[in-house]
Amino acid sequence: MSEPLLKLDGLTKAYPGVVANADVSFEIAKGEVHALLGENGAGKSTLVKTIYGLVQPDRGEMRMNGAAFAPAEPRAARAAGVAMVFQHFSLFDALNVAENVALGMENPPPLGQLAQQIREVSRSYGLPLDPSRTVGDLSAGERQRVEIIRCLLQEPRLLIMDEPTSVLTPQEVEILFETLRKLRAEGVSILYISHKLEEIRALCDTATILRQGRVVGKCDPKTTAARDMAEQMVGATLSTPSRSLGATGEVVLELKGLSAPAPRAFGTALRDIDLELRAGEVLGIGGVAGNGQDELAMALSGEMATAPGMIRFKGREIGRLGVTARRRIGLLCAPEERMGHAAVPDMSLTENAMLTAGPREDLVRHGFLRWGRAKGYAEKVIETFDVRTPGAGTAARALSGGNLQKFVIGREILQRPEILVVNQPTWGVDAMAAATIRQALLDLAERGAAVIVISQDLDELMEISDRFAALNAGRLGAPRPAEGLGLHEIGMMLGGAHDMEPALGES
């Protein structure tokens, strides 16, 4: 066998109170797409940061092409041929594509010359990109192309990709996969991190599975079922979310011509949205990032005021009601950004419970905060949703992403909303936490609440939605029954084909 491109031997990294990586060893072959799998907190991020020079291991060693490899900083890793596309893009909206690419290079050529290189590389790899366009005007898929082209200009030997398809349409995913297959054919190795296991099966040659910082398994994804990989990741049997389908009730939310200007630079204006939502139904809203998801959630939650007559709750006009007033009548919202928007990082879970549950859980009386009741409510959320934390006094920032998300969603569900709007409910969480959250949303709908799930995870939407609608450039297409929708059809809807003929029998 030929020598591996990268060999990890006994990598260990500990932080106060937690071992992030424990004796991690595996190899990445040349020209291989190697998946790194694990639930939240399994140690994936620490491991790839070690390879990229952002973290120094306590013990163990790495070898690149047989030679010792111990980058002290990302610059050293890049010099050795390692490039990384992060889950959260590091781009400046106000600059154009070429300027953003130049900022990520050690010694960039003149902008005119760089622009020509960008055109040539993007054309060669099937990722068309105009170097003169302002990044703030690009779609999420185009922004990812900027990050990838910036990496490809380094001519990497190892490309690390962290959740690369989380903001892409099915058609954009296929374009990305064609690019990665071409890179593999040219001998480039790819370390691929994703929670989307069917994509892992379609693309990857090998998978290494981490659990609690240790390697617990290796497999060939093409011959291993997604469920088997997921259960190795969490060390438990997974249950599939389900509910008893009953008749939906009365219309509880009406949107009529909902329009609003973009609340910030490079935001998205909402354009003439019509919608009826009934009690007991789950409406899934899909869309590529940046097409108005945040703005729609803000308009529904009361964070963004709208003109009279556009939003009605059980026939009552509520466009001018603020967040607290809407919560009192039963319209609750869990925003996408859990740390900083849904929860205050330095506040305890008790304090974060007080922030949103006060109006409906009697946590404030005669202007006084009832901390005993707030603590009890936080503990109820922790117990009901299996939030792994030392207690209600723990700061939000101390929780893993999956556990904080379970707390945020649980905090809203236990307030018994009549309408719950959730934006990216399982963003970046592991399979077990995602299953818990999805089942809780289905249970809420079964009890008669109306639920709007805004998500970029199409598998999630197809799993739990009764109806599906696509959001594109601030416009919402007509909802369609989720059952029977194919990926091609969904991709067309996400791309703006809102006027597709409905299937026979649909109104």
C-alpha cells in the first residue's frame, strides 16, 4: 500500500473538565474523500483545528507524506498543503469576490491578475463565479464558492470541509460533489464533516467515527446504512420521529400580502406573502440561507413591525404587537442563532428561562421577578428534554450546541404555545438531539398547536412537515403537501419556481 497523505497517531487534547480528543489515530489516503463523523461534543472540531494549526495537541503526533507535521498556526498548515472551508463563512459583505479572496492569501497577486485566476479556476471546476460581484449580493451557495476557490488557489493536498452542504439546494449539492470528485481524481484528499449521512454514503470512500473524543469505529459508507453510522455515533438505538395524523383545526394564522423592507444592509425584503396556517399542522418552509428566513421569523415573532392588516392571529390584527404581547396570546418563536439571540451566553439557564417564559409561566408578579419559579421552570425543561448540564445555574455558553438547542426549544414548547415558529431547529446538532427536537415538535402539533419549521435541512422538513413551501428572494411559494414531493421538485421550488402546477387533487 502507498504511504498515506496524513497519519494521526495518538492525538490527545484536554481542556479543564473535558477531554476533547483521546488517543485519536487514523489515516487519510491520497486521493480519498474521508468522512469524520460524530455527535456534538465528539471532538471533531478540536481534531480538524489541530490539523489546521489552530490547536496544539497535548500528546501524539501527525505525519504528512511521511514527514513530521506539527503546524503552529494556520499559515504553517497552508504552507504544507492543508486548506479548510469552515462551516461559517469568513467573508466581508461590502467587498467584492476578488478582494475577499485576496484577504485569505499570504502574497496575493494584483487584483486584476487575481480576478483572471478566479475566472479560470472557477470555470475549470464547474463553480462559475464573477470576481467583481459584491459578496453581500451573493447567494449562500455562491458565497461558499468564494471560500472554495480561495482554497483551490492554494493548490491544496488536503481540503477540510465542515458541513459544506448545510446552505445549498439539492442542485448546488450535486455541483459541489462533482467538484469534489474532480479534485479526488486529481489526487487531492478531502476530510469531510457532515451530519447528513446519506450524503456521506454518496460521496465518501472511508469514514472514521468519533464518540466522546475517541475513535469508536471505521467503515465504508457506501456499504454501511446511515442508521448504523448514526447509532455508532451516539452509542444508542435511534427512534424515528412519528405522530398520529389527525384532522387539522381552525385557521390560527393568516398572512395577507405580508411585505416589509430589509431591516439591515444585505438583508432580504419580504414580498407579498400570503399564507393560512391551521391548528395541529406542521408547515415546513425551506430555502437557501439569505432568502428571507430571518426576516420572516422576525415579522412573525414581533421583532419587526409590519403594516396593519398583514398578520392576523385567530382573526385579530397583530402586526403592531411586540414580542411580549404576542407571547402572551400564544405566538412564540425560537430564532436560528441560539447563542446571543435565543440565549444570553453569560446568563444562567434560570435567567434565560426568565427572559422568554415570564409572560406565560407567571415568573413576574407586580414587577418582581420570581426566581424560585424561574429555577423550577428551567429544571423542568432540563429534565423533560434531557439537557446535559450540571444544573439550572449553569451559564448558557457552557452547554454544547445540541444541549443548548434542546433547552431553547424545550423552553418554548413547555409554555404551551398556540403557534410556534422555529428557525433552524436542529442546526448543527447531532442525530440524537435532532431526533429529540423533531419528536417534540410533532408532539406539540399533535396536541393541537400550529408549528412553522423554517429549515435548510430538506430531509428534516420532509420527515416532519404536513405541507411544504419554499422561500426565495423574500417570496413564499404556495404550500404543497409534503408527502410525495421529490428532491428535483423541491430544488426547483427553492430556486424560485413558485408557479409550478400543483399535483392532481391539490387545491
